[in-house]
Amino acid sequence: VWLTLADQYLHSISIDWEKTLRFAFNERSNPDDDSLGIQIVKDLHRTGCSSYCGQEGEQDRVVLKRVLLAYARWNKTVGYCQGFNVLAALILEVTEGNESDALKVMIYLIDKVLPDSYFANNLRALSGTSCCLKRF
């Protein structure tokens, strides 16, 4: 269901998915990749899923890093935020390791489902949510 919704969302905003994949998963380094890569690598071992731990998880961590970097390339405004590793790991598990599908679902969830500015540095959307929760 999530993949279908993600496909519909990308279609609704007229995204050329093949072009997006070439850009997001290119092997050449982009100017921001080094700083993003450092932050992503710091969080990979914190993912918590057993498939990302130890020597056995090396290949899974490579895939996870590629998806996280691809999303950061896609949405330069948000980039990479701590915690995306857990979200991406879960999505990769559901999509059976398909990087393209995982990126689609991440784009849909972060860019469409979650409130605007949810991952802004000032946490504006998050603080608005907690304000609403106080009423309950």
C-alpha cells in the first residue's frame, strides 16, 4: 500500500523517477556528500536491527547508507536527520532490500505524510504537535 501511495505521489508531482534514481544513487560524489556521509555513518551502528550489526551486517549497512544518502540528495532542505536510519531500515525490510522502492516510500512519508517542517532545525512542527498533545 505504501509503495502504491508513494508512486501516486511522485506521479502527482510529475517526477521522472528514472532521472531521480540516476541522480540520487550516482556513484560520483556531490559537494555535500562528505559531510552527509560522516553524519550517516555515525548513526548506522545505532540502527538497532540485528541485520545491521557486526560483520554480517556490513552489506546491509552499505545499502542503508546508500538509501539515506539518496534521500539527502533528493531533499537538500531536509538532508539527513538523526533517526532516519531507523525509518530507512524498517522500510528496507518491508521492501525486501529494494533501494529504489525504499527511497520512494521515504520520500512519500517525509515529504508528504509528515507535517511540513517536521524535521526543521527549530522543530517547529514537532513543538506544534506536542502543544496539541498537552490538551489530552
